[in-house]
Amino acid sequence: MDERQVETAVDPVALFQVWMEDAETSEPNDPTAVALATASADGAPSVRMVLVKGVDERGFSFYTNAESRKGGELGENPRAAMCFHWKSLRRQTRVEGVVTELPDAEVDAYFHSRSRGSQVVSAVSRQSQPLESREMLVEMARELARETPGDIPRPEWWKGYVLRPERMEFWIEGEYRLHDRFLFVRGEVGWLKTRLFP
């Protein structure tokens, strides 16, 4: 898609999927990496990088430990924002909306599609909690791998989430800061699109 065709786009999710395809061919590492911002019940924000594992009509899907900081914040305040930055393309996409949990069957299927090593570490990690040493984590992983020769059961706190977009913004770098910015806001029927000052 030519960058100026953003002006005629009416479906921001479809536009995002085209941009993601472009990023998959141009970004040297992790084109699906996104900064995910959450906030506690009292509004204190935090942000970290995660990998988006699916984009469809429901929204943007990712997986994490529900007992991590982000999982706890999503439990208190199920709203989040994402920012994708594809430096090679000089493009950004921002997404904001409400986050809900994915169905267990879908989470199970994704968990068991990952490498055994990733399953093991996900099962033993108490994400965001204090850890005595790296050696302790390595030994916990080795012990679980020895004790569980078959499939690693998905821990009940390892969950999938989907962010349903209410606002999506597309940014294209321009010379002398003549950037292009387009904001899509979900309406009762379809999306409302506005060009913004850079």
C-alpha cells in the first residue's frame, strides 16, 4: 500500500494488517513487538514491550502471566494502550481500548504451540516477583523439565488477552516534520477518521 493511500482507508484494522506485512519484510527483529501501557486502579501508568500474537476482528492479542504487574493492572483497570514503532519504515501505530481475556481453549492451543523450553520457563516464572538469583530460576526450570517429560500443563495464571481498539492512530514520518497523522475513532457504526496536525 502506498503511504498516501492511508488517506482513503476506512478500516484501521485492515490498514494495520497491511502495515504489519510491510514490517515483517523490513524490520530486522520482532516486527510484532509493541509498547503496552497499562495503569493501576488509581491511574499510575506503566509500560513494557510485549509481542502481539494475533490481529483480527476482535482486536490485538497477547499473552502473559496474570500475576505479573501488567496482569494485575489489567485486572484492576482493563484499559490499555499500545504503540508500534517500525523504525525501518518510519511509521508508528497507536491503539487504545478495553482489554478482555481470551477463551481458555485458545490460550491452551497457543501455549502448547510454543517451544518446550518456553513452556517450562513460563510455568516456573513468577513474573514481576523478586528473584533470589538467576541460578534459582534455571534450577526451577530444570527441575520442572525433569519431573514433566510430556506436555507442560499451562498454569492457570498464564492467560491471553485481547485489546479491542476504540482509537487507532497512524503516523508517517515526513520531511521537516511534515508528518502525516490519521486518527480513527470507533463510532456506533464504523469508524470516524480525522487528519491531525503532526
